[in-house]
Amino acid sequence: MRNRLKLPVLCTMVLAASTLQAQDVELGNTKFQHSCAPCHGKGPGDDGRALLPGTDALRVKYQGSQPALLEERTDLPADVLMVYLRKGSWSMPPFRKTELSDSEIRDIAAYLEFASSQSR
């Protein structure tokens, strides 16, 4: 009898965790599109160049050793994003916690993990 009670509780916990993760991915996508995609998204820029400035800068920096498009990267967990977003990098400015909270950065990392798994 005890094992029968544990299974529904375990299933509920797994379902809740997957829903939370899906919610994190959705929130991360929304925040990525607002805060990151204007420089690091796909597509041509307003200046007529083939890539947006952040994507193009990463293309030049990595010269094919890493994807230039953040949504294709597999090496950007929350702790790595936190460093780049809080400190900035090259011409990318740092983001204050009032601009992007730690929670929002974790959501962006969840979205990027999901997006990169879809591009493989």
C-alpha cells in the first residue's frame, strides 16, 4: 500500500518539474527576444549586414569554432551567462539586476538550452 501512494506523488512531482521547466523556457524566450535578440538574434540588421552586430562579432571572434548564433550554442548555462551579462564583454554592456534579474538570466539559459537542443 505504501508504494502505491508514493507513485502518484512522484508522478505529480515530475509533472510539476517539467511544467516549471517549460515555463522557464517560455519566460526565457520572451526575455531573450526582448533583451538579447536585438543584437544576438538571427537575420539581417537594420544596416543591411547579413547578421546582427552581436552575432556577427561572435562569428568573427570564434571563426567557426563555436556557432555565432547564441540559440545554437550548447555552452551557455546560467552561471556562464551570469558572468557575461553582469560584467559585459567587449562592446556588450553589463546588465544591472534592475535590467535583468538573476531569475531572468536562469530563464534565458533554460531557453538557450532548449533552443540549442532543437537545432541539433
